[in-house]
Amino acid sequence: GAEKPEEYVVASGESHSVREFCSAAFKTAGFKLEWEGSGVGEKGIDSDSGKILVQVNPEFFRPIDTNSYIGNPSKAEYKLGWKRSVSFEDMVAKMTEHDIAEVCR
């Protein structure tokens, strides 16, 4: 533990795209996405049914942001001995399973 109160970043130190997040979430829900198109025309299509499950909506675009935000957990690792124990895929799976359980109750 820490001797005095300080701020720590608890993060993976990794960067993932929205596409990667969607692929992992839909995989947990039992779907395999195939990606078609690019930019505004990009779509994630269920490989079994051919149904579009996710697509880009320009309404939700953010202003151009050239910065890449990746949490740096080195201070927490060094001072607290903290190490991440959940992978990106496992975190997305837990989030997806929670949301599915909420919808199905």
C-alpha cells in the first residue's frame, strides 16, 4: 500500500479501436462479425445471417482528436505493486455478459 494518499492511474496501457470492442462484444453474445466497407460506410455483418449488426453513424462523430489517450499504469505498478489481471477481451466479455443479464431479467 501507499504511505500517503496519491493519485494513481489504473489502466491497461493498451489502445483498442471501436471495431475491436464491437468484435469482442458480439463474439461474447454469440455472433461473428465480418467487416465491410470503410469510414462512414463501414458495417459489421453477422457472418451467419448476413444481417447488419453494427454500422457507423456520423451523428456520433467527435470533433477531430489527434491525441491518442492511453492510460499509463507505471506509477501504480511501481509504487503499489499493482498489475492488471483482466485482458481487454475478458473485460469486454464481462461488460457484455452483464448487459445481456440486465436485458434478460
